Amino acid sequence: MAYRATQAVAPILDQIDTVAAFPFGTRFEAADGAYVYVKGVTSGLAGDWVTFNPSSGVTVRTVANAKGKVGILMAALDATTKFGWAQVKGSNAIALSGAAVAASVPIYLHATAGTVDDAVVSGDLVANAFSTVANIGAGVFTVYINDPFVTDTLS
């Protein structure tokens, strides 16, 4: 199910729900990108990279060798009893990095849960994602994403 930005009331993308407000996998499309409704994960922070199952809503903070659809949490969904949005499309997504990231490069999963960087790691390429601006702060950078995914296959 997709909601369009032309609705009378758009969801608050950084809101944390304690009761699921939308079916898991609900996709909201806005002028600045697209977002999917997910369930929280232990230690989930705003900007964390996660894999998610759109049917069950279950999310997992990314780590090396992860597999699945990827999104960036919009809020601190730090428990499975919290619900909210993960960004899956946009040209100026703000995300966490595990190390310095250069501008205009592909990104790869990092050993630190929920982060990525630009160090080439075979099998850990985040497909459909690349940095747009180098680190804009400690552990934070701007990225382009277009329904990213990871497969843990050779890149």
C-alpha cells in the first residue's frame, strides 16, 4: 500500500509510534523520497542502516554479509515495541557511517551495526546507493538511495 504526498494528512516521518499506526511495509511517497513503515530494533538510532521485511516489519541493523531490502531509520526505533519509518528513496538522505566517507562513491556495509562506509568489501556493496556529500559531521554523511538492497554476493 502506498500513500502519496497529496493526501490531506501526511505521516510525521520521525514520529515514534508505540502502537503500529500503519500496516508494515506501507510505503509513503513524498517529493523528497519514499519511506516504508517498519518495526523497531534493539539499539536502533535515527540514521541507522537496517534491512527489513516489508511483510512482517521486522528490521535488523545492518552488519557485514547482511541480505535484504535496506532503509535508513528516520527516528530512534530502539525496541521491537516501537514503530516508524525507514527512508528507502531520496537524493539527500542523512545516514550514519562507520568511517569517513568520500563524496560520490559507492557504499558498503561496515562491521559496526547500522553503519556503512566507502571501503570496498567484496559481497557487501549496498546496491542502488552512493554518497552525495562526504561526512558532514562525526559519523554522518549524505547519501542517494533508490530502494537499496544487499545480497552478500561478490560485488
